[in-house]
Amino acid sequence: MQQQLQQPEKGSFLSWFTTGVGRVIVALIVPIITFAILWQSFVFMRDTEAPKLLIALVALVVGVVGVWALYIGTNFFIEQLPGRVRDALRPYLFVGPAMVILGVFLIYPAIGTIYLSFFDARSESFIGVQNYAFAFVDSAMLIALRNNLLWIILVTGFTVSVGLLVAVLVDRLSQWEEAAAKSLIFMPMAISAVGASVIWSFMYFAKPITQPQIGTLNAIITGFGGEPVLFLLDKAINNFALIAIQIWLLTGFCMVILSSAVKGVPDELLEAARIDGANEFQVFFRILVPSIMPTILTVSTTVFIIVLKTFDIVYVMTNGRRDTEVVANRMFNELFRFGNSGHASALAVVLLLAVLPIIYWNLRSLREQRS
Amino acid sequence: MSAPPQTGPITVASPSRTAARRSLRDILSASSVRFVVLVLCFLWSVPTFGLFISSFRNAQAINNSGWWSTFYTSTEFTIQNYVTVLTAEGMGNAFLNSIIVTVPSVVIPITIAAFAAYAFAWLEFPGRDLFFAIVVLLLVVPLHTTLVPILRMYVGLDLNGTFLGIWLAHTGFGLPLATYLLYGYISTIPKEIMEAVVIDGATPFTTFTRMVLPLSVPAIASFAIFQFLWVWNDLLVALVFLGTNSEVSVVTRQLTELVGSKGQNWEVLTAGAFITMIVPLIVFFSLQRYFVRGMMAGSVKG
Amino acid sequence: MLRKSPFFIVVLLLSLILAACGGTQPAAEPTDAPEEAQPAEATEEEPAEPTEEEPAGDQPYAGTTVTIFGAYTEQAEVEAFEQGFVPFEEETGIDVVYEGASDFEVLIATRTEGGNPPDIAGFPQPGLMKRFADQAVDLSTVFEDGYLQQQYNQSWIDMATMPDGRIIGIWNRAIVKSLVWYSPAQFAEAGYEIPTTWEELVALSDQMVADGKVPWYAPMESGNATGWVGTDWIEDIMLRTTSVENYDNWTVPAAPEDRLLFASPEVKQAWEYIGSILLNEDYVYGGILSTLQDRFFDTGKPLLTGEAMMAKQGSYMPGWLLEDFPELTVGPNGDLNYFYFPPIDATYGSPVLTGGDVYSMYNDRPEVREVLKFLTTAQSIEPSIKAGTFIAPHTDVNMDWYDEANRGIAEILANADTVRFDGSDLMPGEVGTGTFWSGMVDYINGEDLDPILEEIDASWPAQ
């Protein structure tokens, strides 16, 4: 991108020196004052005894206007700088705040986590890679790794394909039908993990064959003359039962994002293919899917990572009993219940390592897109 | 085929749009599409519907017979579960707290992420790929491992237990996904549109505010919903950074307290799930209209 | 409250950028001394000025606030606990604030390690408390010599003492676990006698089956803690079938080589005892499926209707029923009554398995000391005792506070030959809140015992 060069240089070097310095200093004051005002309002909100509604109002104004004011103020300052410095600094106006916040809230703790993963349970003595040995050798961990693989494949596969299917199909319905269908698929996303666990424990509940079933699925199964199925206890199916919950929750997410991509595909493109004699499946796979590939990649990456981090469904429903352990749940238990920060940190690092291939894939597609 | 240079949202009417949709219906008949969608919607809403029926029954009834039995046996429905939740002490206060926590925790990360996503997609600067890789990597950092270091920092800064503290925390946790998702969208804005604006002599800042931001409304709206849901349904971050004082308790906290530490009163969760869903669903419906606008239609990419 | 200048924040942010870009230099990390002189917590608006104009002379600590953080959130329980502080608050002027959260384990770990501990924390498990021993105040420096020995029996003090001799906790509310609940009306109608030995208990169970009744109900579903109902059985049976030394070496071995393995004959035998009851489909209400899936707090309900006859649960069990049966009475003529879980081998006498809340102090201020000292008196839980839910571990308890039923439980505790704490609460978390619970679920599910026991042994942490 060359747009930075479009800004013509104003004045000669000398005139910049005489008037420029003052201008820069004045410009620097703008973001500082903005920041000072913001900070004072933060302090006000922190220490005040004012009524909640007033605080809420101040909060909203500060949250919305404040962040913008900071950007505008800083932009004003940068625009006053001499050309080359300005061009070099500009991108950092855009990424700087994000990187600072990420640095404070994620990078700094993540570095700490990597460091602690080489220490013992109480973070007191260095023990080398023992925690990683645990992560890849311990029999319970091997089950967790196996389950994670299962989760990733099934959840990512199902949510992205069902989400895409719904996104494409509802596009062909009337507006209110589309809105209704999307809302129903989306609804599970609005339910908290605890709410979801109540819903699904009643889906999966099994009563002895002699008693009436209160679980929806077992009522259907026994209604057709089957034996009650122990969805959460039977080791052959309990992982799938948990995975189904995550699919149910996340499909709405995929649908919403993929739907906006599907709508972005120009009709002319699809129409042209049809005129060329392509049938609907060819249009879908040869035209539609390739045009929204970047979005599919984005959604798959996001679901992949959400699934890697999944812990609440497992924690609430089984807490890893009966071979349903996953890495993130084990990490949570190691961290808070077992007090083994070494194990917990190593497991967090394992999760980090697991995304490396995905990052590579994303960077490659990023380069392709640019060229 | 490039769109005319425009500042502001670009909506180019496509004359062949309706025709294209109609020809689709010819081949894949609308009724079969309807059928598939109907089946999926049915599958997806049965669990929620069951909970909805259950929320009007007492614990005894829920435990003894399935929710479907209310269709063929005379069952006494009760609104007791809703009454319990809505009249619980401090519920109004908790709703207010949840809103105070959630709204800035949605707006701040989206703003910051949009700026960053634009730079990743359209500006040239050293370290761009590295920074982007870091953003994707940070998506997977489990927030549980960050709680202690952040809390230490907050204690040092006196930020602990403040709304500012929790906004910043949610901003930090939501930022990687926000940046990543918005990047995915902003990077697909056709080059032709972007270049046309540059020729007009706009600075990156004005390009961003007048051009990229309006174009990204669908992506911003969808992320806003997700971030809203996550923050609204969060319990842990609120308990850690806002504290356990009942003055600052949020709706999720209030609900778990009603349920009890051993889960004795789980039946209030049936009603609670729907009550807490109301606000996110309102947000979803009010933002939904942004999804249907074919904002980039009319300009072909690649 | 200290106000930081914007400048400070700018410097901090800059240093963080440097830290983030330049490496691991922990520029932003505050010094590691936040425990001392750390204000309670920022969330509560700590009144700089006294909240009310009280005559300061009468109340030496007027205007101060002490926060107690605990694991229970039930309204009735919290109210009874808070009520216990009313006279104390009036006398001292200290505002005692109880904050409960069901995510207690997570929060206490985060807060103590994050430098923001509560003034006092009440732990349901001493094992959990000991994890944060480094942050806790050594109570032997807080109380004069002999004071704690005067308030508690030595065994309670021992359970809160660290290997290095520091005392980090005091006990407040206790429960007794070695009880079997039944409905006196149902027993009377069928003419059943209270069993006093294991043989009699088994004979009674068989009699009930023969009479077409279901002897036991042991629902275990407890969310992510499922299994603890069964581990309580194992612990009680361990105390009845082997020596106290073995129990101690099984739960908290003095040295790694002393550890009594789960795979040892003593422990395995205890599992087989529980299997002989709970794996018998004729013995348990709803069969094994119900044991695994029914919620533990519904334990008492089938007893009231006669669908099941007996349930082994702690002294707190009737409290679970109060929501649905507010008029419930406990006692020989009440809706429910209890008997002592009978001994198995006479050589080990009449042991009692207990549980309770243990309180650690993290912020050493005069008013916090006062509150902690108050917690060492039975008076602090007088309303909880009178509500019929708890037993006092304190020596200064007034037996008149108990109702008839609870006095009997207190007497069982007082007359016990051995008192031991819930073993799973003492073991390392990996076992006590991990494989021991999940192993129990596997066992009830019908898996082979030996691999389960070996797996539990393997999960015992090395240090």
C-alpha cells in the first residue's frame, strides 16, 4: 500500500524546524489531555459513591467516546509530525493500542505460564521437562489428548458444515423465515454453560427401564422399545454426547458469520456459472465455497480454538469422569483443585503448541491473499 | 468491475439478484429447502423448548415426568421459578451491574480490534506478520492462567474491584478473537474500493473511519453479539476482578447463589436461563438487520 | 485510597510495551509483599470515616470491616452464620461481612496468589487450606499459649498444624458423617430394630428385601464432585476395619514410604464392603443407575415415603429437605431419625468420621484478630447450632443449644473412641477431589476393582 506517500510534504526543512517543533509539542498535548480527562473519569467511577445509573452513563460515554477520543487525539498528533516519522508511526497508531493491551493481559501472563511449566507444583524448583512428560505420558492425559482430537474433528467439522448449510439455505427463504430460522439456530449461544448443562442433563437422563423416563432421548429410545442408554456413563458414547452439546452451542456462531459471507458473494458470479451450465452442486462447490474460503478459514480457526479451550461443558457435566477428560478441563483442575501450577502451565503450553499449524495455515492464506 | 469510489456504506443494487434467487428455487425447490431448514431448526430447538416447558413446572414434577407429558396429562403449571428469580434480593441491581460490565466490555475491544484489523489488512509496517501470528496464538491462551498475574497487577494499581478493571480484562480476553474476526472481514474488502479512496487523498485514519468502518458493520455486529454473550454469561472473570461483594454482583452470580453451592435449587435455573437470555436475544434481534445487507455486492473480488 | 496519577499509568504502559517486546523482564509485576498492610479488598467501599456516629468509647473497633470469604451460599445457612456475629458486632463495632461463592476453590486460589486475599477464609477442606499456608498468618503468634488448647481438643488443632509447627487454621462448624438416617414411622410399622453391628445391619437389609422393601438409597450425583458420597462410605468403613495408624497413613502419610496404598488389602477390603451393599441391585432404591444419576440432596425423600428405608449421610442431611418440607422434624418421634453407623470389627471401637469448616487468616489487623478469636468460641455459631444443622467443635459449647436430635449427634462425637476427618478432604487434590471420586463412579459402574485402585495409586502426586 502506498497511500502514505500521497500526503504532500508541507514547507521546507527550515520552516518545519521553526514552526514544526512548536506544533508537535502542541499536538502531543492533545492526546495527553485526552488521556488525563479519561483517567480522571475512571478515578471518578472507581471511587465515587454516586448512584449506579449515573456511573453506568459515565461508563458508557467513556467506553464509547473515550476510546475514540484517544485515537483521534493521537492521530492528530501523528499527523503533525514530519513526513517520514509520520509514515513510520501511523500503522502503530492502529495496532499499538491492541498490542499494548494484548501484551498486558495475554502475552505477559503467557510468558509467565511458559516459564512456570518448567517448575514443580508449587513453582519452587526447576524440574526441566517433567511436566511435559506428564502431559504426554500419563494415562489420563493420553485419554484427554485422544478426546481433544475427537472434539476438534467432530465439532469443527459439524459446526462449520451445518453452519454453512443453514447459511446457504436460509438465503433462499423469505426474510421473516430466514430471521426465524437463524434465531432458533442461534438461540443456544445465548444460554450460559450452566443453563446448557441443565438442558442436556434432562436430554440425557436415564431412568431404570421399570420407571418412566424423564430424559427426552431415552423417552424416545424406550418408546421404540429400546433399552435406556447411559449417555454420560457409557464409555463408548459419553464423549459423543458431550461433543453434541458443543456442536449445538457453536453452530449458531458459524452460521452467523458464514451467512454474512454468503450474502457478500455477488449474484452475477453465481448467475454466470449457471448460464455456463453448472448445476447447483457445482455452483456451491466451485463458486460459492471458493469465494467465501477466507471466511471458512476464519470460522474453522475460531471453532478449532474454542474447542481446544472447551472446558465448561466437560467440567459441569462429567468433570472428566468415565474417560471424558479433555486437556483444558484437566488444566483447570490442576490449576485450581490440585494446586499443581507446573502441570497446569505445561498443559496450557500444549494448547499453544496445538495452534501452531493453524497459525501457519492462516499466514499462508494471508500471503496468498495479498499477492 | 470496480465499484464507484464512495465514502460511506456502499450498497449497490443488483438488478439480477432477484432473478438469480428465483432460478435457484426452480432447481432446488423452495419446499425441500424449507423442509431441511425446518428439520434443523426443530433439532436445535427441542432441548431449549423442553427447558422452557420445564421452567413452568416445579422441581417435583420435572423429576417425575418428562416435559412432553404436559401435553397429554393435566399438569399444573406454575410461574414460581420465575417469581423466585425475579424477586430475589438484589436482582435489579445485578441486572444493572451486568449492563455496566457488558456494554463497555463489548465496545472497547471492538473499537481497538477494528483499528488493528485494518492495519493488519491494509497497512505496510515492519513486524506485521509476526504481530498477526501473535494475535492468532493468543486466541488459545486459557484465561484461567492469566487470572493470577492480572490480579497481582490490579492490586498494585488499585484497579481491583473496579468496573474499569473488569472492562480492561474483558477487552484483553476478547481482543484476539475480535481482531482476528474483523481482520478476516476487512481483508476481503475489494482492493479497487480501497485504492479509489486513496487516490482521493484520504489519510489512513479517514479511510478507516469513513470507509472501512461502515463497510465492516456486519462483521462488527456479529462480533458484538458474541462478545456480548460471553461477557453477559461470564461468571468467573466477574468474581475474580469485581469481587464477591453483593453490591457488585452480576446476574450470573445472583443465579448461582439462588441455585446454592451444592446445586440444591437447580430448578430456578430453568427460569433463570430464559430470564438471562432476554437481553442477549434483544441485542441479537436488534443487530440482525445488519447481517442481511449485501454490503459488498456489486463488486467482484479476485 | 491511593490515587495513581496518569503519569504513573503512562510509565506502566510503556514499561509493559518494553516487557512485551524486549523479553521477559517483569517490569509490571508488583513487589511480592502485598499481604502485609494490604487493604481488605477494593470492592467493598471501605469507609474512611465511621459509617455511623457511634460512641467510640464502647466500641474499640468502630468503623472497621472484616471480610470472611467462604464456600457456602445458601441463604438460610448464611443468615444463621451472620446472625452469630450480631452481638459481637454490637460490642466491638466491627462490621463482619460474609461473602460466599460457589466457585470458592478457584477464587481462593486466585485471590491468595494474586495478592488480594480476604481477611479470613473458611475452607470446607483442610487439604485445600494447607495449599495456601504460605500466605496465611501463623496463629500461634496470634493467640497466647494454651488458648487454642483450651478451646479445642488437640486433634482439631493438629489437623490445622503444618509440618513446620505453624498453626494456620481454627475450626468453627463441625459435622458428623457416621450416621444412617431412617424414618421412625416406617421402622415402627415394620417392627425393625436399630442395628448395632455390621452383621445386624446386613441382616436388617436382607429382612427388608424379604419384606418387599428397598433398604438403601445412596444417590451420588453432585456435578463435578460426584463420587464423594461413596468415598465417605469407604472412609467410615476404613475406620471400622483397620487401625487408626493405617487410616492416617492412607490419608496423610508422614513419609512417602509410609503410605498405605489403595491397592493394599486393607483399603481394597473397604471397597468390597461398600460393594456388597451398593452394587446389590436388590439393596438400592432405583438400582445402580439411580445411585449414579440421582442428586445427592434428594437422599432423604424416599425415606419419608417408605420407598427406601435407610441412607448413610452426614448430620447435615435433613437440611437438604427443608426447602420441600419446611415442617420436617428430626428425632425418635420425628419424620426422620438417625442411628450410629455400626462398628464392623470390635477391636477398632466406635470411630466417628467428621467434617467441618476451618478458617485461615490472611490479613493481620487487630480487628481481624478479634473476629478470628470470636470464631474460636462456640458462641459464634450459636444460631447455626440452634438451627439444628451443625455441631460445635469448641469445648465451650453449651449443650442446651442443641435440640434433642443434635445433642445425640454431639454425644456420638463426644463418646467416640476415635475421631477422624473426612479422608478425601485430607488427601492431595489429585486424589481426594480427583481419582478417588472418579474411581468411586467407575466402581459403582461395575468396573473391576483392581485397575481402579491401581489408577488411584498412580495419580498420587510424587511430592
